[in-house]
Amino acid sequence: MTSQARKIRSILLAVTLTVAASASGLAHQASATTTPRSSASQIVADMGAGWNLGNQLEANANGYPSETAWGQPTVTQALIDKVKAAGFKTIRIPVSYLKNIGPGPDYTINTAWLNRIQQVVNYAYNRGLHVLINMHGDGYKTVNGSWLICDSTAQATIRATYQKVWQQIAYRFQNYDQRLILESMNEEFDGQYGRPTQPCYSNINAYDQIFVDTVRKTGGNNSSRWLLIAGWNTNIDYTAGNYGFTLPADQYRSPSIPSGEQRIMISVHYYAPWDFAGDQSGTITQWGRGATNPSKKSTWGQEDYLDAQLKSMHDKFVTKGYPVVVGEYGSIDKSSFDSSNNRYRADFARAVVATAKKYGAATVYWDDGGNGRYGFGLFDRRSDTVTHQSIIDAIMSGVGGS
């Protein structure tokens, strides 16, 4: 989630309803030189608790990606080591390409930028972590240089660009093992909160199909790699419900994948209720059955809602062998309005992770690097220190099943 998108949501008091459900099971780690064997339950168990390196490689200055453009320091190995030491097993690295994509027909990614992406991936991958990389800010109309716009009239050019960019990314990472997961896009929609529109949703489905076909055709471990795709705005209702989402065909996958086993995951995000998780008015600061002040607690989006949302993804996708990943969840710091707020942020994080695990889910906490008022941060990226151990403890408690 970009800073711009978060501001828009706060103004509109809109809710992006999301969640994840994926299967749990025995851990298995494939090598880069052998055919990976990783079922839906195994990959989710391997992923464990996840963390987002938010507001870094998706940040930009005047449309050019820059990891320090939004106030964060350069990403270091020391930061990733601290995240791993805290207990996280998966790191999602949001990435924007924007004006670092050259002109057609080749649409060549700036080499220095692709090298830097790989270097940051290696910070985590070489430490044995699972890593997710995506195409993050290229689909936001509010971002300078964005082009992956589902309601644009230039769909032929958009699809050609999308195919060529993912082809380059896939070739760069084709020899990485199953700990590297590629994600098609991020919160792709027409920018209007509400029911999905056509033909915009059909275009999103087309992007997902191009993504799967392109990555698979590059060969190597990409022919059997787990691929993460998204529906409308990573919204649970608009992905699990009858609003137009279609699963891509996986016709070019490796014949070594057992019949009936999928290698496609579904991405959703969870920030419900938004008045607790993201709204910056400071009015709603408590969440869950442990809330002590009813006036500070939202009238919806509590434990029963969370359970129903995760269950709907489980019933729609997990039961058919498609893992579901809550690629983002979390809540902003409102302790300046309510000194007990961080307790409820921990309760929320624990509940999302534990309920997701109940329904076979993988979860990845959204950390935007911000600490203090309105920040999602769990770490100080300048000193490589933990800032909210209680929330980390809650996450680890949730993924542990307690």
C-alpha cells in the first residue's frame, strides 16, 4: 500500500476488505537444482510469519523508483538480519518499475535498478527466508509514471509492457528455488472504491494470465514456481464473490508437478475495520473482545467478521488447492490518542494471524517504516532495532497457534 493510497482511504473513510487463507502442513525447502516438491500446505507452513519491506523499493521520486524517496534509509543486510532474528520467515519486497522501464518494443528495465532489486532479494534469500516480489506502484493512478491502468484505452501497449517487464524479471530469478515467490501486481483496480467495473476487471484477469504464461515460459525453476495473483484491489469480497474474478490457466507449468496440485496462490489484504486499522482521525483506537471503551471501538469488523472473511477465501480457493496469502495486514499507531492502543494493535495482529492459520493462511504484516503517530512500523530502519516487540510477540503467538 502506497502512502498516497493510504491518504485517499483516510479521506474517503473507505475500507479495503481483505484476508488470506492458505493451507498448513509440513515444511519443505526445495533446492535450486532439483524439481521442487511443495504442496499447498507445505508452502504455507514454510512461509510462517511474514513481514513487508514497505515504502522502500516501491517508493519513487518524480516517477523514478528510489528506495530513499519516501524518507527511509537505504536497505541493509543488517535490517533483514534483524527481521529474521525477530522470528519472521518470509519477507515481501514491494517493487515499482515506473520510468525505469524503457521504450517499446523491448521495454527494457534499467539494469542498475534490476540489479538493486536482486541485491535486496538476496539479503533475505541468502539467509534462508522466503521472499515475495511484485509489481507494486505501477498500477496506481496517483503515482507519477504509473502505466498498469486497468481502465485505460491503451490496453495493447499496457499488455505488451507488462509481458516484457515480467519476462525480464522472471529470467533474472529463474534459478532461485521455491523460497522465491513472484506476485503479479498490487491492489490493482480503477481507483474508485466500490463494486468492480467492467471491462476493468476483465483486464486485471488478462494481466494475471499474461503473468502466469510469461513466467512459466522462461523455464528453469519458474516452470514450477509458486505464483501469487490478485483479484480486484486484493479485496476478499470482490475476489471470492461473484464479481468477475477468474483464475488463470496454468497451461505451461512443468509436467513434474503432480496432477491435481496447484502452483498458483491468491493474494488479498486485510485492513478491516479501516476506522481502526488505517483512519487517522484518532477516534477508533481499540479492537476486539478485550476493548474496554465501547466509544473507541468500531461497530463492525471484529473477530466474527474476520473469521467469516477468512473462511470465505478458504471455502472458495484453499479447498481447491490454491493457497491464499494475506499479503498485507496491520494497524497504525494511535497511542498518542489512546495510551492503550498498542495493546489492541497486538490483539488485532494476533487475531489475523491465528484466524488465518485456522483456515490454512499465510500472512505478511505491512510495515511502512514509520514509527510513532500513524506508523505501521515494527522496526527502526536506521538503528536496526525493534520498536514494537509486543506486536511481534503477538504475531509469533498467532502463527504458533496459541
